[in-house]
Amino acid sequence: MNETLHASGVSVHYGGVQALADVDLDVREGELVGLIGPNGAGKTTFVDALTGFVRYTGTVSLDEHDLAALPPHQRARLGLARTWQSIELFDDLTVWENLAVGSGRSSFWGLARDLVRPVAASAPEIERALDLVELGWAADLMPDELSQGQRKLVGVARAIATVPRLMLLDEPAAGLDTAESEELGRRLRSLAHAGTAMLLIEHDMGLVLSVCDRIVVLEFGKVIAAGTPEEVRRDPRVVEAYLGSAGAQRAAESLDA
């Protein structure tokens, strides 16, 4: 598989606080990589660095295009799409119109394109994106007519509609019930099989372990483990990061039993 994202030595400082320290991470075409870690580990900061919302040192490239000094909207035009923890939707536009933002059909759309999603989406792409998250029925509804989980899926669909080279998904399963989360996982796997590269930040460990090809684990801004889901699940450093040393010991004993 061709390498879509290459990030090397990515570091972020906020004053005297180091939020990320020399993070290396690659995502290949058609690969779904999970990025996990405790709260405050630096996961969203890493995505903010990739998308140009925070200053960083190190190297980030997309399809061998160096992204250094490029603002967010230019990175998006190269095929970098993201979702957000907070649901960034236009509540006065329909679901369809939220996905169509960026079409450049009027001065309003042009402004929205530069601020929100600077890649045009055609009608077939919007229909496909809504179908993939099973929200075709909601195309003409307003966002406030949907549940929290459905609104999250609109954000995922909006990223899909850009036909991105790399999708950065920041907790897309938040607000979804178990069945919805499992269905989302199946949809993400189908996108990966079709060639879309994805980086998934998620606290739903069942989802991460079941759909990801590889998982990278952050703690205090540093990579502490990387590998297949099974390798990461059994890594004592990962167990300790989530459960503490006593919990790690109990988990290790249960795995060996």
C-alpha cells in the first residue's frame, strides 16, 4: 500500500508545556489506524497539528506533499478531511446543505467554503456519503431535528463527501449506542477497503480493536506502543496507562489465565 500520511518527529509546545513529543505516525492507502490514549494524552493536539490548527515542529506530508506552512484550508484542498469532537454544523441549514458547504455557488457558500470545508462536494458524492452513514432519509431535515448521535454522523458524512485522501476522525462514535457504533465500524471498514486512509481517535475500545489495522498509543504526548490490535491490547504499558499499575497486574494475570 502507498503511504498517504507521513508524520515524523511532530512536537507541540504550549508555552512551557510540551503537549506532543517527537510523535511518528504513518497511515497507508486503505488503512485504518487507531490513535488512542488516556484523556490529555495529546490525541486531538496531534490532529490539530496535522490539519494546521496549531504550530508544530517536525515533518508532516500527505501523498509526499510537505504540508509545512500550509494553512488548514489548503491542507483540506490536498485531501485532508477531519471531524470534530464538538459537532460543528450549521443549524440553520439542512443536512444536505451542511454537506454541500464548499460548493462555491454563492458568496455565502464561498465564505463557508473557506471557513469550514474548502472542498466542493457534488450531488452524487453527498448522496453516497449520506447513504454510507444511513442518513439519506434525513437529507432535508434540520440538524436540531436529529439525535446527538445522528448529528455526529452528519459530521462524518460531511468529511466523506469531500472524497478525501485521509480522514481524521475525532471520536465519531461519541453519543452512539452499541448497535450504532458497530454499524459505524462496518461503514468505516468499507471505506478503508475502497482505498480511503483513516486515522481514528476513539474511546470506544471495542470499536477500535474490532476495525483498526494498527493502533498507536499516546501517553503524556509520547508514543508508548504501536502494533496490531492484539499486540496493543496485551502490551503492559498500555494496560498500565489505562488501569494503573495494580490494574495492569490484574489484567496481565487474567490474560495469562
